[in-house]
Amino acid sequence: MNGTHAMLSHFPVGFWALATLMILVGTFLSGRWAELSRAALLPVLVLSLLGGLAAIVIGLLVWPMEANLASPLARNHMLMAFWSLGIFSMITVLVWKAGDTAFEGNRRWALVILALTGGLMFSSAGTLGGHLSGASTAFSDVLGLMGWEVYTTFYSPLWVISVMVIIGIALGALGLMNLRKTG
């Protein structure tokens, strides 16, 4: 079962990485590649969510919940997996609801910020999952430089919480400004 979870986890990670690239191409480039990226983004996001749900469900079935909750490493892995799923769910809803206008005005910046944040989350989830299976990566050192010791820390460093609050306030302000412009 552990192998099944590891195999399934690569699908959402691959799709989320592709979606992040598509958002960046659709935002910063023009022409055929940008059009293709924008047009194909929603199906890629839907597939990523289905893969993410399958990987999380199988992951929760692999080990007893008591074992998962006893290990800071496992708790952080689950936390990052749920954050990744949540962030890319938000992106999916934004792209689905906004349709062709998802890349216009301030919406495109919301997509970029969410995609880059989601990229950090799924990278962290994958790194922690690698540690759980005995295959550590160099990204663990990057997490350590950001104040996160992967084997013991079960919190978000204060600077991360501060950045999240600032991003939330900025996105809320952008949303209100956009609402006033269109309303």
C-alpha cells in the first residue's frame, strides 16, 4: 500500500507543477503558447484534484492515524498535502468561475501568487514524504534555511504566518478594488 501512495502522489505533483507552469506562461507570455496554456488549464487542474484526493485517501489508509499524529514529520507531510490540495482547489474554482477572464486584470496576479504558494506547499509535501520513505532530498536544507527542521518542527515559522497574512490582506484589497471597478 505504501508503494501505491508513493505512485499516486506523483500524479497530482506533476499536474500541479504543470498547472503552475501554465499559469506563469498564460500570465507572462503572449501568443500561441499562452493561449494554449490558458485553454488547457482547467482540465489539468481538475485531474490534479482527483489525483490529490486519491493520493491523500490512500496515504491515510497506509498507516494508522495514531502513528501519523505521533510523528512531527508525518503531521507536516499531511498538513502540506492538505494545504496543496486546498490552494489548487482555490485556483480551480477561480479558473472555472472566471472562465476566459481568469487571466485579465488583478485575477492573473491572484493565480500567480496562489500557484507559486501551492508550488512551495507541494514541494514541501513531497520532500517530507521522501523523508518518510527514507529518501531525503536537498530541498530539506532549503526548508531548514527557512527555519523549519523537518523531523521536529510542527508549526509555521512566524515569518511564514506574517507573509500569509500580508498576502491575504493584499488579495482581499485587490478583490475589493476589482469589485468597485466592475460594480
